[in-house]
Amino acid sequence: MKKRDSKNGSACADPDVLGQWIRKAKKGDIDSYKKIYDAYARKVLNFIYRMVNSIDEAEDLTQTTFLAVFQKLGTLKNNKKFEPWLFRIARNFVYQMYRNRSASTISADILDQNGQPLTQIPDARKSPDESFQVKELEQIVADAIKSLPEKYREVFVLSALQRLSYQQIAETVARSLPSVKTDIHRARLEVRKRVKEYLKV
């Protein structure tokens, strides 16, 4: 069984089903590996794209990530830790190859400190003026994310876009839980500040 992740357009596996796929894939079952790929490729692609701002590079790094997953899956000791392990691999490849790149396109669905949408931009197809305003606000949000220090930006993207839990993010970036919570909070405050300044104009 899969559940639909409406934000990323990907089908995420039920934890029990995912566990079965991982166990089979570790034994060399290619079909199970393909199921894992189908369930997570879009999520990984979205994450990498927000970090490197190039769809071609994001696609290449996504393929590189899953090749590494295929090769290293047997080293994963706790199957329940698959998702942070997966994003950690993707993150490492981003830093190895495109460390100085920064994201300039990001969803405007930003979460506040309570996990609720801060600003949700509608699909504006009304007037040219309204459409322009939506695009302008999206760019304000994008610029706010782009200006964040790298350690804030990566945890923010994992939280606001990929919906990883604080614990999963801490495991992904190999940092303490309090540190991750603090940086996500600071990133959200900075983004919210930028958006509010724009809305006051």
C-alpha cells in the first residue's frame, strides 16, 4: 500500500511495506528496489533541485543517489531509518559536487513554528496583475530561502518541503535535535519576516 504525498506528487510507501521492500532488495530483489525508487525518486529530486537550482543536475544527482542506495543498501542496519539515510546520501552528493550552488526556486507553502502553512500561494489564473503578484511573492520567498545560511537552508527545505520530522532531519544532517529545531525556527522567522515586509508594501 502507498500513500500519496500531495505536496511532492510522489507515492510514499507504508512503513511496513517499505520494510518488506528493503529486506527483499537487500537480498538482491531488483523489483523491490524499483518499488523503492518509484516511491522516493520524486522526493529526492525535489530536495536536490531546491539545493542546486538545476533540473538537469538534480536529475543526474538523483540517479547517482539511487545508484549509491542500490550499492550500499546492505549497510543500512535499521530499516526504519531508511528515509533519513536516503536523504543523507543525496545531501552528501549535493555538497560534494555543487556545494556553492544555492536554491532559487521553492514552493511558497511555508510552515510556521507550529507546523501550519504560513503563506500558501493559490494557483492564480485570474488577471495579469494577480498573476504577477503571485509570481513576485514566490520570488520573495525564493530569495529569502536563497539568502539563508547553508545550515539553515538545508534543514528548512527538509522540514517545510519534504515534511521530515525533526528527528529524521537531525539524523539526515548528523546534528543534535536541539540544534536542528533551533535552526529551523530561525529560518522560518527569517522567511516570515521577508514575506511580511513584502505584504506591507
